[in-house]
Amino acid sequence: MPESEKDAVINAGELQIGVDPDVANGVYANLAMINHSPDEFIVDFIFVQPGAPRGQVRSRVVLAPGHYKRLLAAMQQNLERYEKTFGTIEARLPQVPMPDGPVN
């Protein structure tokens, strides 16, 4: 089988995780929305084209509350490592498209 058709493999300690080629490429998202119920967190990753009044969910991830909390902690740790290496990321409010123009 050609290399491009094989799953990528991620080694996480003793666990090997296969990644399909189409998943390995990832998807771009510039907005995330998070909802929850007593049993799960739902994270939608969305792409909104600048100036467009509508976005498209590119990926949805459903997590148990414990997994969500561990993901949140891991993301915070990675953000701290990133900023230690590359500098502080300036947080700014996104421009949200509105019928009469963007809101800053």
C-alpha cells in the first residue's frame, strides 16, 4: 500500500494511535462554540468566512465531563509552554458579522 494511503501513527507512551490521512490533514476553524448537558460537553469547531453572515461546523467533538476537564487543563499547559517559547498571545475580541456590519 502506498505511504499516502497508510494511517499515520502517533505514539503516546505505550499506546499507538492510528490517524486516517483525511483526518491527519485537520480542518481550519476560526470559531468554537461549547454547549453542555449533565452528561457531556459538545465542542463545535466552525469556519466563518470574513464578511459572511453564516458559518459552517467543520468538526464536532463530544466529551464526557471528566475528559473535558482534562482537555481544558492540557490546553492551558500547552498555551503556557507556547507563550514561554514564542511570547504572549494578544487576546482580542473577534469581529462578529452582523446584518449592519461587524461589531468590534
